Amino acid sequence: MTEPRSSLIVPLMKARVPAEVQLEFPLPPDEEPIRDPFAADLYIAYALEIADEAVPSGRRHEHVARRHCADLGVRPEELRRHAVLNLRDRRPELSLSWYPDVRAVTVSLNGTAATATTAAAGRGTLESSLLLDEGFLDKLAQDVDGDLVVAVPARDVFVASGTGHPDGVGKLRWTVAQVWAGDRSDTGGDPAWDVPAGSLLTHNLLVRRPATGDNASGIAWDVFQD
């Protein structure tokens, strides 16, 4: 049986585009990719993940606009739930690599559809989207002291520690610096952290805490300030 196209929907973390570089002539509303705000300078977009051996990751992503939702049989407000469920179905091989010297961990995803390996031991292009997987985050938060802190400097990089581990948070900041290093030959940047410029996301570290406020409930993300 052919799987429905809705099973191809995945979440893509994106960086907000500064106003000065936005399109002078915006796309029509039905053509504009659907975006949901996340936290700080990040938002969530949605895409169909298509196998394509012509690209290094073995996959290409076609953004989902409002006009696609009827064809997919998914309402726009349901995209996030579908995308998060599909993320783990399409990336069943999740691995955690804890640093030996500090309490910090790098998380990698490898889906069975991959036809090529990326740098840094097989990152899977969607690691940052694990920010949306509450079940995984609840388990990971139990492995660190304090509140969970995460660095997602690029779409395929997810490194985590806790507020109770200053050295681990330092490792996260080191990772951000490595990923954003411009000319590695001059800065001595580790080539294992080399990522395409188009996948860069944020310099910020994000902290996951109980929501606050008069009407707040659940968990919320915010920029981590130490």
C-alpha cells in the first residue's frame, strides 16, 4: 500500500528573516510557506521530505503552503502534530553521545531513507526539530541537573546540558562558536561542525522551563541567560 503524502510532512526549524532582507514582493497568501512561532528568533516551517540522491543528505524538502493542505488532507492547525509524529517515524535511529569530560550530549538522527552521510558522524538534517518532541525532551531532562538547556546553532545540530552543569553549558557555547566559525582555516574551527550556511539557525541557547504568568501552563522555551 502506498503511504499517504501526509506521512512525508516533517518540521523544519527556521531562523526569522530580518525585515531588511525580506522579499520586496511577498508571495500570495496561499503560496507562502506555513510558519508557526517557536521561541526567540526561531519559527517552525513544514515540508514534504522527498528522497533525492542528487543532494548530499539524500533528501530534499518542499515547503508546505496553505494551498497544499487540502491535497494533503491536513488542516493547517494540525501540521505540527503530524510533523512531530512523522519525525520519529522517519528518523527511528536516535543516538546520544555524552561528552566524557562534561555533562553535555550531542543527539543525532539517522533515518532509514538516507542515501548519503553528513559530516560529524551521520547527522540527519532535522536534529533541531527534536525541540518539538516533548516525550524525548522529558526523558532527556531527567538526565541533567536543573532545567534543560539546548543549543541548535544549525538545523542538524542538537547539543544539550542542564542549568546545573556550568561546564556543560560552556560546551554548548563552544559548539555554537564552532558551527558559526566562518573561515575554519583561520579560526582553527573543527571541520566536523562544518554545516551549509543555509542551515544556520541561532547563536542563542534555549532553556526549557515551566511556563510562568497568570494564564500559563505546561512547558515553555526561552533564551538562556547565565
